[in-house]
Amino acid sequence: MDTARMRDTELAGIRPQATLVDELYAHGPVLLASARVITLDDDEAQDLVQTTFEIALRRVHTVRDPGALRSWLLTIQTREAFRLVRRLRRQVRLDPAVHEIAVAGPDLAQRADIRRALANLPRRTRAAIALHYLAGLPIAETAAAMGVSENTVKSQVRTGLAQLREVLG
Amino acid sequence: MHDEMPALDPRLGDFLDAERRRAEHDFPTAIVRKRTGSPAPRARRGWLVAAALSVLVIAIAAGSWSALSQGLGAGGSGWAGVEAIGLRGMPMSLAILDADSVIAARRPATIDELRAHRNDTDARRMALTPLAGAEWLLAWAATPCDVSGILTASPRVLTLAVDAMPPCTTGVTMRGAVLRFAPSIVPAGLALTLVDPPEPIAEADAISIANQVAGISDVISGGVDAVLGTYATLVQVEPNGITSGDASPAPQVNPDLFVWRVDIFGNTAWTRVFVDAFTRQVVDVVHHDAFRLDVANRSSVGVVVSVGSDMSGVPHGFEPGQRGTTFILWSNPTNGISVEVLGTPGCSVVATGGYPTLRPLTLVIEDGAAPGSVKLSTVNTVAASPMPLPANSLFCGGG
């Protein structure tokens, strides 16, 4: 039995697998919301969350602090989101004239404006905003999730918010 | 908590809050997880069959038997604790792009999950094979590197050209979608050409695969019946066709997993199929006889929107703020629809758009940069139910 499997077994002995999985899934909504803000595409976002869970379930035995699950999952997802960009460049993009806005409603116009404004920001800036303001990660954890320095995150967020203010008027 | 970062614009804050609420609402259905211990409802039998078929097709196409068997080992214990997550209610991104009926697959809909997370290097493979009736199965092995290809449907010939992709050493997810052809098309009359530059699949092999898939459906269906109470089944496929099939409990790590063992061409693979981890996605390729378009005029001017297809045209006026639903008949959906927005008065064309998609859309009309001008955009969703066309006096036509 390899080391990873031994750890998995030990972990399973302490905490049933179903409980672990439940804990992972409890963070699903915030993952999905963040993914949507980062990708601005519902299909990509759901793919991203799916991939995040797939990776997380394979690596769950490496988690030492259950309290850090949320940050850990967001880190996986953010890295995958950046990787996704590279992958999508090789794929056929369908019907570029169709812009997706997920929910219609009375605030549709405002949502459309904000989505357009967000779409003009780099994906990394959207990720920083999503992780910090939507998922509530401190700057240090946001930086760790994105694999950059805290100052880079701060700079990206400040610049991004300023651009949004300018566009939104 | 926000480390003295700038405060959010309230509108962005509202947007993020709305996204949070939407995800809370959507997550349980958007991301499907296995329900521990719940048997497959009888209604899902068809889905199970489709899923099993796709497992076979993809696995054959992926040529990943040795990797699978190495990854799983004799008892499959290497998979302990791994769950699969599928997607539900996700349409596959297929679009008719031009008059030659080119269909491009960007993103798969998940029918099932089958993973070998150890050094599968055949993720570039895709397969297309006929199912029963008017349905074909387009399936492939997807990894984080994913695969891509172009499916071309010209008269009597389907061509699947698979892009060469770099090998991927991460987990493999088997995905597919069922393409349903219009009654006017006889799938059996279509020839299939597979183009896979790195490792071509001979047409004869494709036919063999298709025969096997078609032949095994009853066997698997019977297995599904037996599996309802046991959560497991064993299916055996022997070389050169189906000669036997048996349903019986199979050894497994977790009682709520399906374990399939498939023997084909002397190779063995173990896979797991999860009760809730797959759903059948039917994509109507040429099945529609009418297109739905919701129109929302968010501009400050009244306009007449003329929606045209290869069969008819539907004009209707929309005052600022008005919205409504139009339906337009078409004979060949591959031609898509066109939209002309006419200004009033004068009825001059102020904006045009073409939409080669089968999916209902919302056309959004907004003010353009120049005074009196408008710009068009589309939203990939429509109202829950068709809206009545608005009443107004706007009119263009009559010569």
C-alpha cells in the first residue's frame, strides 16, 4: 500500500468518507459563485467546479486542517481557472455573438452592465475580486490561491475596481 | 476581513450577492453528486443504458484498457474513496455553423463518469456511433487537457475529425451526448468517417464497435434491472460481438457504486458508474420546426423587429421597455435566423444580426453610441414561459 493510500485509509478511519465529501460539498455554492464571476460563463463555471471536486476528491487525504477546506478548494479552483484559459484557446468557441446572462429579471440591465464591465477586466483580476469580496478570503489567502504576492493582489483589485467604477459611471 | 481594501461599488456588491444567492440555489442541481445508497429509480433505466453504452464506446475509442486495468487493479481498491461528479441539465454546446451542417463540439454534456486517474495518454480520442432509431452517440474521453473535434454532417456522410492533443496524465472523464436526428434523416443510411490523425480508427472497426454497442443494449438493460437492489452488475462483452451478458453483484469497495467489468478484445477494464452521476443529454440537431426568440427593447426608441428564417418572416413593434416572444417557423434550422431592426418612423434598417443557433435566445436592443441608433446583443436564456407580444402602433410593411 503506498503512502498516499495509507494516509487515505487513516483519514477514512478518523472521518468517514461520506462526511469528508459532505464537507467538500458544503463549499459548493461559494465555489460555483466564484467560478461564475471568474469565467462569466455558466457552462465553464460548472465545468470548473466539477473539475475542482474531481481534483479535491483525489487529494483530500492531503488536507491536514479541515478548517482550511474552503481556502484549499478555492485555490484548486483558481489554478484550474487559469489553466482553463490556456485550454480553451485550443477549442472551438461557438457562436461568439451570443452573450450569456444567466438570470433575467428586473435588474437585468444592471447585471448586464456589470457583466460587461467585468468582462473587460483580466481574468486574474476577476479572480482576485471573486476570492476576496465574494468568497471572503483575506488578501493573504487570495494571494496564495492565485500564486502571486499580496501586493500583486492588492494592486489588481484596486486597479480592477477603479476600472469598474469608471465604466459603470 | 478585507484588509483595508477599497470598498466595493454598491452595484458590484449587489451583483456578487446575487451570484452568491444564485449559486446557493443552483448548486444542488447544477453539480450532481452521488446520493449515497439510493437505488436508481426505474425511470432512469434508459439513462443507465445510455450511460453504459457510452462507457463502452468511449472506452473502446480511448483504447485505454491497459491504463484502466493498471489503475484499478484486480479488486479496484485503488479507487477507494473516489467519487465522480457529473453535470445535470447541461446542454452540450453544439451549433450548426453553416449551410454545410458543420457541428462543432466545444463542451461535452456528461452522461456518465468513468475515470482512470493514472497515466491515460489517449484522451484525444473521440467516437461516434449509432444507437437505436434516430440517435447517435458522440462520446469522448475528456481530461483537463480535454479533446476537440469537428463533426461534419454532409449528405449521407458524417465525418468526425479529432484534433491531435498532447497526452494528458490527469484523470479521464468519459463524456458524451446523444444526437437525435430528424425523422426525415435515416441514420442507418449515413456513412461514418472517422478522421483521427494520430491513430486512425478504421471504418471497419467503427462498424464493429457500433454493432457491439447496439447488440449489448439488451444485456445491459437486463443488468440494470438486477442492479436495482444490489447496486452492482457485471457485464461481459466477448470479442467479436456480444455472446453473453450476466447481471450479478460484483465485489466493490463501496456498496453504493456500480462496478462494471467489461472484457473486450481480450482486455479488461473496471469502471465505476454512479447512480446519479450521469444523465442523458439529448441534443436535437435538426428536430426543431420553430425557433423561439424573446425580444427585450431596452433602448429609448421604438423599433420594429423583423425576424426571418428560410421559411418565413415575423415583424413586430416594440416600444421602449417592451418585451415579448416571437416564434418563427423554419424548414432547415441549419440556416439559422436573421434579425433586422427597423427604426420608426421611416422603417430604415438600423441594426441586423444573424444567429446560427438552435437554442432559444433573448434579443436585447439597447441604445447605440450615435443618437437614435441601437445595438443588438443576445442572452442565452429566455423567460420561463413565452411572453405575449406587446401592444403598440409601431408598424413597418405594406410596400
